[in-house]
Amino acid sequence: MKNKDLFYNYLLRLSDVFGRFSILFVFFRNNQYVAFMKRILIIFLFIFILHGTAKAASFDPHINWKSLKTDHFDVNYPQNLESVAQDMGRILEEAHANLTKDLKWKPWGRTEIVLTDVTDESNALASVLPYNMIIFRVIPPSPDSSLANYDDYLRVLVSHEYTHIVHMDANRGVWKPFRMIFGKLISPAGLTPLWVREATAVYEETKQTKAGRDRSTYSEMLLRAAILEDNFPTIDRVGVYHWRWPSWEAAYTFGSKFVVYLVQKYGEDKFIEFNRRIQSSPLLTMMNHDARNVYHKTFYELWREWKEYLTEKYKKEEQGLEKEGLTITEPVVKPSWNEQFNNPVISPDAKKLAYSLETPHHSPEIRLKDLETGKDIRIAKQMVSGISWKRDGTKLVYSASGSYKTYSAYYDLWSYDLKTKKKKRLTYGERARYADYSSSGDKIVFVSSNAGTDSLKVFDVETKEFSFISDPLKEPEYVNFADPRYSPDGNFVAVNAWKPDGGWKIYIYSADGKSSRRLTSRSGMETSPWWSEDGKFIYFASDETGITNIYKADVNKGNSERLTNVLIGVFKPTTSDGKKFFVRGYNAEGFYISSFDITRSYGLDDRVVSEITFEAKPTTADVDVKEQEEAAIVGEKIGADINHEDDTEIKLYPTKKYSPFGKSLFLPRFITPYLAYLQDAFFISFLTGASDPLSWHNWIGGLSYRTDAEHFGYFGQYWYNRWKPILGVGINDYAVDFGDLTFTSALGRNTVHYYEQRRNASAHITLPIKRQALSARYFYEDRMPITKLTTPEKNALNLGVFAGFLVGYAYGDAERYLASISKENGRFIKLTGVFTDSIFGGGQKNEQKIFSGDWREYIRIWHHQVLG
């Protein structure tokens, strides 16, 4: 499961690792071995440190980490997530039983689980290298997210991520002996296109629960827009990560819905057979070969077939909607450079519109558009969650994400003064999302999260004190809130709330927190409440017809009526007079902001105009065709046959203090081979390594052989990454090819092809400080000739022991975005000094001082063209 920033953030972290290790590992410039070792190191870092990073203390070292063990999992978590960890343990074991049966594979060994609550963005990451491991963020997604359709977020999350583990761990047929030799490096399914991996996981997340993205109106909206606007992606495009919309969503949405189509038309057993084939076939990445064997068609043919089916379906829906009369919307803010817009909020005088935007080309922004002049300005470069106007129109309050105490990234309250044009941070570490001013402007209501459960809180602008509206002791566990809005008189708060008994609905809370109730009793996912000026009505978005439209509900009676009839979907209503609305709309290029005038009501029609079906057919090996039809599960019925534990019998797992010293650290699970051809010789190496789940302790080691020098070498590195700074030690033995050397003596000239052995040991320390890093390294290196030389020839070379220190300083503030070609708009500076001396253990003739510097400027001159 992945939101749009996760993959990119991990790539950035990897690049950060490479940069820091370039400081930690020091070789001399004429050493040809450097290039080979860097390649090996990069290969290892990509497959091994994907779940860790050289950034000091990836996880807060000050908190008390604990562990619990189930039959198949080790769950590692901060102490404050004890309850979540117990729930996760039970859900994981259920998922193991169901998914291993469905996918017909049981992963080897135990799966390491890490629970975190250090960010306000929901997500998770699964990896089978260096061992089976999943990192879960326990905070649930917002109702704006493609992940918002969940009945139990932890169960949806686990079903998705553990499907990845089972799917990618599987190795069959010809790959079995290779797995025995190279271990976890062998993962045939890991080389399949992105849509195959993610579609398999999304399909199972939907099948194993009563929700999931394959039942989501959000997913249906993306398909409908692509078909009706003739902008349907090719199957190749959904097979990779890319930055053009729908970006990473394509694999999850289009890929998974494609799999649903295949399952509904050809049966689930066919898709399972296809996966078994790719896990056993020696023809890696030859997807269409396996498709022909299973479906008797290529995936290109099946994709076209699916597109034709969707075209017929959505054209029929379009005709029905047009007969009813479509709501005409006018674009207010149009995307110009792959921009995605959100959070539109009209000013009290209806003259300005505040909104947020995200783009793969630069940092997120908050913008302000003058609706009279059309002038559109940026007021802040921040990632936001909710914007609100002060009633006098002089200030904005919003929630923005930022770093908190090094190890966390939380949302906090900020204000922007339109007169002074200055922003101000109001809270620190409150995890404050979805801010809204009270009518008097002296209070701000917001949502705060802790351990996957939200609270409605109030910030007093004058006293700086906090209070609760929702009672954490009375609300159900894992309740979630979004978009709270004060009523005009300040006595009530309308809020979007997810509760276990009904999903996302609009609730009304009294401002003192003494009472709460549902706004309506209707079905569908309700989001984004907005009060009418007189406080008698609430406008909101709902997908109860299968397409998200804007509704109006009577606050006292709960009666509601539909105000729009759109073809694709509209969200986030905001209005100053109840007549002209501004909304977040969608088309095949992404999200934009538009407006419309209320001209009619569409009443209380309960018809579902865009039907979503999810049908999971048992395999033909288990039941006959008639039984398949009877067992077909549509809509909420799916999941009825899934094995869930009896909630009345809650099993508690024993817990203990987290220990990094276990099999994960000491038992390497893979061997990475490396082969390079060097003109007339080969360089061969084998590398392995391991890390504990929290990456406190990390090591790599390996052997190498160079054929021209006939030299066996070795290398090893260990680094301790729990605290600032990073500490490490290393050893290395390798051969250097200096080419032909000619020695002149009284006896004449003697030319030899010279190889030199270098054996070293080192200890290093690195201290990252935000954009900077300080490092120091002690090294002891002995240089010895491999080629036979006379004593005078040896004396002519710099042989013997070199020992001393390398100190370094690095600074970098260059930017990089999803669409970047390289770093841009910033600089990278690295200064190093190498000091060898006999007092450090080196030879007297090998004393030297070397200073070097590297300064790089990156200036973006047009789009992502950079002058460096």
C-alpha cells in the first residue's frame, strides 16, 4: 500500500545513504577498486537498506520499544502502541491463514513487523529483502484518500501488505535451487510489472474485508473519467512508477480493477494459475507468454477487451445521467503543470478563494485567488490539511506538515495574516489536522491523532490552552475525524467521522462535547461538511449513488436532498450564500477547482447510477459452475467466507523488551553475486548482510576474487545506527591494478605489470545535523606488492603502512521532486582532509596531508533543465 510520496521518499532516503557512505568509505583516487566496490555497495544498499537508512536513528531511540511473538510474526512497536500491536498480532495470524490458502504459498521463516506512529500520513511498506518485513504506519487515511474505503483499516492494511510478502516470497519450479543458493535475492514475482504486484494485493485487500479499493467509488471515478474523456492509460503505463497523473494510482486502481475483470470473466483460478506460472517460469518478465498459456490471449488483448467492456458500461451510465440533466460546472483554477488541487475555502466576503496544490514539479503550496481580478498568489510553500478563514477575513488558519524533534513528521496549526503577509506557527507536536476558526476567532477546532485513534480538540488562541470536544474514553477505538467545521453561532461542530458501525459519516457535536449525533441516516460515504450562513443546513459530499455529489441536509430534521448531478465526481463544497458553490472536481488529468450555481434539486433519489461489483469466484477445482454462481459474492457480501477470529475470545500475546540480537541480525538470508569484466580479467564478488528490524545494528560482508591479480579479497562493514551519531568499523582486502610500471637501474630498464594488495581496517563516526553531516574516520592500511619486485623497486614505491584520519564536512540543500531529472535549486558542498602520520601508526615515509573540496550548484533554468 503506497501513497504518492512513499516510493519517492524512500528513493530520496537511499540517495541520502549513498551520499553519506561516500564520506564514510575512503579510497585514494587512482584506486580502480573504488568503482567496483561502490557498485557492490549500491546493489546491497538498494536491496538491503530499503527499510533502513544511514540517517541517524531512523526510529526515535528514546522511546521504549517492545516486541510480541505470534506463530508466524515478530511484532516490534513503541510501548504506547501496545493495544494496536495486540490487535495487529491477531489480524496478522488471520491474514496468514487466509492468504497462504488463497495464494497457495507459505513464506519461509518469520515475518518481522514494525509499527510506527511518527507521521500523520498513512501508509505501509513491505519487503522480502533482506528478510520478510513490513513497516506499518498506524494512522488511518483521510476521507480524501484512495484508501478511505475501509471497514477495518488495520485489516485492510495487513491484507494488502502481507499479500506482497506471500506473493513475492514464492519461488517454484526452476527457481527453487537458485533460492537455496542465493536465498531471498530470488523473487520471480518481484520482477513483474508494478500493476501485477499491486493489483494482486489490492484484490486480496478487498476480498479479505468488506471494503477495499476494488469496492471504492474513488477507483470507479478514475476509470469512468479515463473512458469518457478518452484518456485511458495503456497497460505499459500502469506497470511502472511515473509522475504524470494518475501517477502511482494507475497500478493500484487500473491494475486492480483489471484483475477484478479477469476474475469475474475467467475465474479466480485462472489468475492464481497465472501467478504460479510467473513464480516458476524461467522466462522472467515475459508476461504475455504466461498470459497466452492461461487466458489464450496476451495482456494487450485482454486490456483492450476490458476497455471495450468499460466503454459500454460508462457510456450507458452517461446517457442515463444526461437524461436527468447534468450540473454545469465552471473551472475556477485549472491545472497547468500536472497540478492537483484541494481544500478550496471561500472567504466570508466571497471575494477570495484559498486552496492548496500539489505537483511533481515543486513543493506543495497554499494559494490565494482573487475572484474579482483573477490574481492568483502563493502564500506559503507547505503541505496542508484543511484551511479556514477567520470570520473578519483578515487571517487564515491551516494545518501544515513539518519535522518534529528529528524523528517525526507531524501536522501543526499555522496562521497567515493577509495584512502583514506573514505566517506563524501556533502549535508544536500537536498532530493538529483540519483546522477551523470559531465564529469569534478565539478558538480553533482541529483533529489530533494518537495510536491510530483521533480526537476532536480545541486550541484557545489567547490562552494557548487545549481542550477536548470528543471524549477519548467514550469514543470507540480507532475512531477517525476529518474536516471539523464550527457552526455560525459557535455552539456546534459538524465533522466527518469514521466509526466502526458505519464508515465515514457526518456527525454534529456540541461545542462543549456533551452530545453528538448523526446528521442523516442515509447510506454512502459522507465527507466535507459545510454550514449554511444561517446554521440551518449542512452541505456535504456523498457517494451513495455511486458517484460523489453535493447534498444539503436539514440540521434539525436530518432530511437531505441532492444538489448536483455530475458525471465524474465533486467534493469539498464551500459557499458563502448557499447559491454559488466552489468544489473540488475531477477529470482524467486530476483534481481541479470549479464552481456551479444551484438551479434545481435532484430530490432524494435512492437509485445507484454507477454500480460497483466485486465478485470472487472459488476455483473450479473446488466447486462446479452452479456452486460458483451461488458462491459469487457481490458488494458487502464479500468476505463472508473469510476466516476471522471470534471477537468474543480476545487472545493476548506475551510481550517483552525489544532486542535487536536475533536471527534477523545474525542470520543472513541472501547472497548477492557480482561479476565485472575488466579488459582482460574478471572481478567476482559475493556479498551478504543483515540488520535488526529497527536498523540499530547493520552489517555487510563478502568475498572477492580478481583473476588477473589472482587475488582473493574480503570486505566487511558494521555500523550502529540507533543514536546520533552513526558509529562503524570496517575491514577490506583488495587488489589494485596499476598497469605497466618501468623501473630504471644500473642494470637497465625493467617493465612489469604491477598489482598491489591493500589491506585495511577502519573506524568511523558520522553526525548528521539536518542538512549537514560531520564525519571522522581512522584508517590503518598496509600496502604490499603482489607482483614480484626487487628491493630497490619496492623502495621506489609508496608501500608499507598508511595510518591516520579523514575528517569531512558535507552540506546539501538542493531540491528534488518526482519529475526532477537531477538535483535543482540548491547546492552540495563537501570538504575533506586526510592526515597520515607515524604518530597514528603509519610509516614515516608515508606521512601526508591531503585537502579536497567539492562545491556543486544546481540552477533550474526552465522546467527541470538544470545548469550545474
